[in-house]
Amino acid sequence: KRGQTTNHFEIRFRATAPNGVLVWLNKGTSVSRDYLALTINGGFVELSFNLGTQQSMLIIKSKVRVDDGQWHTLVVHRRKRLGVLRVDTERPVKGIAERGATTLNTNGKLWIGGSPKMPDGLPHAYYQGFHGCIDSVQVENRDLNLVTQGDAPLIRFCDEMR
């Protein structure tokens, strides 16, 4: 959806690199416009979003390292200005966006694993594609079919990593 007051993601993955984008949604070509990002930065998951009115970048960072090649489950929920991030069984980490807007307005495109057009002004890790395996993705409590989404043959299945 293009305008949302809530977002909910659940992703089961294993990462083999300390940096990379898991999910990207945006509108426009600037970090001062609406966006939502789930990334791995320095081995930790980050949730960052701007509802179009923030002056400074909001980053909610997990306390669990995920670039260890092990399976992890990431649950993210945003309701208006409140963002909540949980990895595995850790206590949820929360953050609140600045007052103003409560709706995330995007172009409706959901990028998984990276995006070819990231705006300037993001942390370095946000410009790197995800390295590892993504087993499942739920968006708004609905499973995405990762094999048939889109028409480009970009999906490669993961062998067991050692």
C-alpha cells in the first residue's frame, strides 16, 4: 500500500556479511522524504524510517548480532510514530519518530535484499546488498512467495552454509 499508518514485517534469515539491506520502501529521492529501511549495519539489525517530517535520522538498533551465518527471526512493527524491533528472543527495542506525520507514504514498491536507487545521506551499510539466505518474509501477516515475485530470475536457493 502507498499510505500506511502501520507496517509489520517478519523475516527469517541468516546473514553472512556485517552490512546490507533486508527491506527498503520509499518515496522520492531524499532521506527527508518518506522511507522505511530494515538493514544490517555492523552486524546488528537496524530499523530506520522517516514519515516525511523528521529533521534527524531515526535509527532503532537491535542488541543481537546477526552476521553469524545462523538463522534469525526479525519482527518489526511500526504504528504511527512508534517503531518496534525484535530479533529472536531479545527484548523489543523501541523508538519514536519526531512529532508531525503518522503515515508512511511510499511508491508502493517493496525491495528485498537491496535497491538500485538509494537516496544520498544514509549510513554506508544501506548501500550494500544483503548477503546470506532469506527463508521467509511476511508483510502485514501475509507470506510473500519469494520464488514467483517479479519476473527477473534473481532468486537463488541457499545450500546449507557451513
